[in-house]
Amino acid sequence: MSKLSEASNDGQNQNLSTSTQSNSTPQHVSPNRKGQKCKLLNWLEVDEVVAIGRWVTNDPNAMVHCLALGKNASRVWVDEVKNPSVELWKKYADMETIEDALGSSIAWPTEAIIVMED
């Protein structure tokens, strides 16, 4: 497993999600990562896997439930919930917990996502 990666100009992967001390996060990840299975970590306690999903994008202009994704976030699809009571990083009108987001896409902090290698 590796942290969410972006393809550099020559197609090789580089670390996208750096330690929490880093202030810079690249704004785009190569489209070849779209659909890649990933682990969503608890955004308050990053050692806990709260869900399994699929990475969609980290384009800050991408829309998630009629809201722009914004900086330092990725849009992910939630396929499996491990801890249903964890609150969403960004709440939506009909979703407050990760369980509410099952089968939907949400914004999640990029630093709390681990892309699973094939």
C-alpha cells in the first residue's frame, strides 16, 4: 500500500499525501488513479481505517453534492464502512456519518487516504 500518489510528467508515481506537517498538497492526481481502491482513515485519529472506497479526484473545483471539493481534499466513493459512527469531514444535508455515505461520494482529507496497490 502507498499513500495517494500522483503521476509526474514522466508517468512515475510520487507521494501525494505527505505527513500532516506539510503545508503543500498537489492539486491534481493522474487520471490513472481514478477508481483505485483506497482506505479512508479517521480524520481525527489517522491510525483507524473507517471505510474502504474508491478514489475519484482531488481537483479542488470538482463538485461533491453541489459543493466544490476545495483544497487538501479528495472526492472518494464509499463502498464499505468499518466504523459507522465516524462523522464525515464535510457534512451534507442528508449525510453526517460515514455510514450515511455508504454507496455515495464524499469529500475526505487527502492526508487521510491510503491508495491500495493492485
